[in-house]
Amino acid sequence: MGRSNSAQPKPYTYYYHALIHQWSNRHIVLISFIVISLGLITPSLVFATTVNVNYVIGLATWSGYPDSVAGFKAGLAIYGIQEGKNASFIMGKTGANKELQTKVANKIKDAQPDLVYSLTTPGTTIIKNVLPTSTPIVFSIVTYPADSGLIDSFDYSGNNLVGTSNYVSNKHYVALLKKVLPETRKIAIFHRKGEPNSKIQASNILRLMKKEGITVKILAATSVEHVSELAMDQLGKVDVFMTTTDTLMQSGGEEALITLSHQHKIPILSSNKSGILKGSTFGPVADFYTLGKMAGEKAGQILVNDVPPTQLQSELQEPPLFMVNTKAINMMGISVSVDIRDQLIWVAE
């Protein structure tokens, strides 16, 4: 993969990877190692003849997610792939709109990229449908990549996709809720109507909470305004609001709940790090930078070492971050027991 150019000479390690990538021949690598070891020729002479590679990488980031993109580029850098040196990125407009993202996908397709980095379930679904199966796709911020049909399984994708999931085991939500708010009896879970990931998440949480004697109301919203309307109707009826990992919650929905949470002193059990940083009370969350870096390393293996996606495993962050917003939890008058305080990451808005 990659395209020839006349860029400046790359570091020794880059040409080592490039040699393997270009020839895919262990004998050549072995011969080069022996020749260098014997002192017959310097490393710079061996690798100076290697064709410089310029990778073209598409970025389909849905509504943006700058932390994820930064992590992805950091992961690529581990494999010597850096923007402005031997990589260029194709990126379209951002926005949580399927029609817009279909246009972005076609723009990326026309550029004939070596690989595409795609974010969110709806965004990755579009990229998968538009791009040819010969183009590797590395995804992130996809909660249920197998259940949503993007890949066969975490261990084996069965296609040209592989990536990282922001899935957090449901047991962490239940355990954290019981430790922080053991008296909870009723919660309301909010998610985007029609989004498969968050629907699955809400249904699974409902089953676990039921075992703990907690009643769950699942509320499907169509917009940020609808989130506020549904939440207003639950005031005085539930003990806790809970958010899911879907695009509506990550694009304004959770902020709408935060406003009501602070006004009416209803804690939020959040599924999103960004939500807790903005004022949600607490939650077990995945870090998008970390997941992006993990995804970037997979992309590096694909581009530099010619490893097909089917030979890589999709991953998630385990354990997640157990985060608490200090200001929000104090506002709610919640006292966290000493025995779990050190297990939590305390942040301020």
C-alpha cells in the first residue's frame, strides 16, 4: 500500500518497515541484516534506495471526535506514519447526518485511499457500504461492532474491517451505581430512537438492573429537544438519569440532561467521558484517545506490515475509567464511601 513520492529521506526505522512492506520477503530482510552486520555496507546505503511511501488515509469522523483522531495519529506514528512526512489525510465535513456522511464517504472513495479511519456505528456502516471491500477500514467508537453487523466477531472480522469498541461491560454500570447510590430504585435510560447500539445497551442494562431490584424506564429520543421533553416528564418519578453511548447523547443530548440534572438534583450515570467532564455525575467510561491510539496501531500494522484486517482482533478498553465529576456529585449531596474513593478518577468541569 502507499504511493511513491519524492519526500525527504525517512528515519532508519521507517525504511526498515518500508523494506518489509515493499518486498514482503523474509530473505531480503535477512540478507540486508547480514550485510549490515558484517559492515559491508551502512544502513543508510541499504535503505536509501527504498522507494518512499506516501499513505493516503481517509478520515470519516461523523461529528468530529478530535481526541479519537489525535489518538489514531499517535498510533500511526508508532509505525513511522506521520502527516506531512509520509501520510496525507482526506477528511470531509463533520456532522451527525447520514446524507452528509454519505457524501463524505464518496469523496473519500474517489481519493482511492490506502485505508479509512471511521467513527461511530452509523458512520462506519456508511463507509462500509460505500468503500470497496479491497480498502481496509479501521473503526472506533463503535459499541457493538459484531451485533450491529459490521464484523463477524471481535476475534475474526470476516471482512476488511477491524477496530476498537467503546463498549463498557454492563456489570461496571451496576456495580458503580450500587457503590455510589446504593438506595437507587428507579432509573431512566435515554438513547437515540432507531440507533441499534444504544438500544442494545439499554436493553442489557435493564435486565441487569432488574436482577438488583431496580426499575428501568427506557426512553427513545429523536432530538436534543425531545431528550429534554422526555426528561422533564420523569422529574420526581426516577432517582437517576442514565445516558448511553450513542451519537445523540454525544452530540448535545447529554448536555440537555446535565442542565436538568443540576436544576433538579437528579444524578446522571453517564456512559460518556465527555459527558462527565461537562457535568454528568459519574460513570464507567472509555477514553476516546486511548481507543484511537489502539486503532492507529492496527492501521499501522495493516499499512506497514501488510497484515490484513482478518488477522487482527478488534478490542475494547478494559478496565474502563471510573470517573466522578467532583462539582456535580457535591451539588447532589452525594457522599462517596472512603473504601471506593481511591478507585475513582475525580474530575472538575
